[in-house]
Amino acid sequence: MDDFSRLCIHTITTKPLRLDIAIGAYQQIGAGGITVWRDALIPLGLQESARLLTGSGLEVVSLCRGGFFPSTSAGERQKALDENRRVIDEAVALGAPLIVLVCGAAPGQSLQESRGQIEDAIAALIPYCEQANVRLGIEPLHPMYADTRSAINTLAQANDIIQRLGSPYVGATIDVYHVWWDDRLETEIARCGKMNAIFSFHVCDWRCPTRDLLNDRGLMGCGCVPIRQIRQWVEQAGFHGMIEVEIFSDELWKGDQMELLQQIQRAYRECV
């Protein structure tokens, strides 16, 4: 029998499903974990969502997403910090030990300045994380998102922040979709592992050609990402946690979501 105990599904992958339906569907395919996107909490509310997750038998791997720290306005930067503290509170309520950070960028200033603001914001959140016992995973995003979504575009940039901050509550989320192209990836994964800072690992595939810069990710095996090679590097670096399937796809969201989950099972078995 196939072992899917390390398989984690992001609620964004099955975006059309309400959280309670998604939980049942993930249970049905034998997935071991769930990562919850904040929008999935809205229909049922935080309290009911937390109750369902607690009784589900699924490991709540993380909450997505925090971040979006940079701004040319000091007031907006403070609002971002306040919002991220709310995200940490939500993670506590859900029993999620990790928040994935999409760090943000401000087009009105240099990437270097945005990176400095990101580091300062994360540093400011560390005491709150320590009190809540919730970690922050810096997720480098592909450079095509450097305009507004993230000024952290390589694992090296994330590692530099992690190393300077030196907190066990700050690490990296490695998503193959965003970092597969980087010729320093193996070295930086090893570096991250030496800091015990690989907090989570996301998989999907890069379609050839990609038809949309945001919502055209593919099932593992349908594109050009060397997923098994990257998984090997991550595990050699000491990570043996959940393997999280995070797919943004207008095409796949239109189809039968239970059928999609069965396709994910096959792709996980054959390509991950």
C-alpha cells in the first residue's frame, strides 16, 4: 500500500472546496497533513475551523500567509506588523507551528531597501513568535514576482537574513516552483540545513510554456522542475518533514477536485 503520510495538501490547491469538505477529501486520500490558507478560514470562521482541524487527524503543517512587509510609508509598514501579529494569533488558534512568509516588495523603492525592511520586520516579530511558539518560514519567490510580491528571490537571500537574525524561530520555506532555476540551489540548501533552518518544502511543477505568471502551476511531473533531485538535496540537508503540494491553477480549479486529489496521489507516487 502506498504511504501518503508525508503528503500535505494546501487548501489553495483545492481552492473551490470549503475547509470542512477539503479536510474530508484529504482524509479520504490518506494525506498526512494540511496547510491552511487564510482565505479558507473565512466561510466557517476561525473557531469552527480550528475545531474541525483539531479533530481531523491531519497534521496542521502551516498557515499561509504572512509577510508583505515593505512600503515607502512608515504607517503602512506598521500596519503590516500588526497584521502579521494577527496571523500569528490565528496560527496559535489553529495549532499551526509555522507561518509561511510571502515577504512583499514596494515598487517605489529599491529591492535592497525592501529587503532591509523585510529583515527589520521579521526581527521585530521574533519576540511575539517566541511567546506564541510559532515559527516564520521565509519563502523566496521567483524573480518574476520581485515587483510587488517579494524582494526575496533566492534561497541565498533568505539564508543571509536567517543567519544574521540567528533565531530558531526564523527559517526558510523551499518551494521548488520558485527556486528550481538557481544554479546555487544545492549549495544554499546545504547551507540552510546546517543552520537547521529548512522549515518546510513545497512541490508542484513549472508548465512549458507557462500561460499565466500566477495561476498556471502544474501537477508534479508535467513540467521541467527536477523535483526528485531537489527533494534529495533537501533530505540530505536534514529535512524529513511533510512534502506539501501547493498548486495555483485556474485550469485545475475548474475540474472535479476529488479527481484532482487522485491525480496528486499518482504524481506524488511517480514524480516526487
